[in-house]
Amino acid sequence: MTILEEVRQAAQTRLLFLPHAIRQMSRPERMITPSEVETVVVRGELIEDYPQDPRGHSCLLLGFGHADRAVHVVCSPKGDYLAIITAYLPDPAQWSEDFRRRR
């Protein structure tokens, strides 16, 4: 099973937003909703895979939220939930035009 398949399977059970993700999503200049994160998890594209992450195998997903804005989500599938580590709006200065590659 690929990491993306594991992510989607874990997401069917439950999304667990870690404190860092909640802080990042709640920043006034971002205001990323849980439904946007869920959309990225269900429909998004795998951008980076982190098999050696000390928190457990995780990955970076790209998807599109409200008003078609790009949203990045870092998540890690666990036994009975998907841990949402962080979610943010990618900075165009740090990412390619399509937000798929780091500059």
C-alpha cells in the first residue's frame, strides 16, 4: 500500500488535528478550514514523502481549498486516525508556480 493509500484509508476513520496544525490553520492571514484540509486529504496530490520522519511516516499533500487557493497539508497515517501535522498556504517565493516543487 502506498503512503497516499494509507493516508486516505486512515482519513476515512478520523482526522486528528495536532496543536501545531490548529495554530497554523487559525492564523488570521490563512484561516484554513477543516473542510479544506479534508478536501486536500481526499482529493489532493502527493508532493513529498517523508518515510524517515521521527513522528512516523508522513507526507506533504497539495490540494485546493476555497476560491481554488492552494493548500499544503502534512499528515501521518496512524492505526485508527490520520494525524494532521500542519496545514498552510504555500509561499510563492518558496515554491514553483504550481506549488509542487520547492525553489
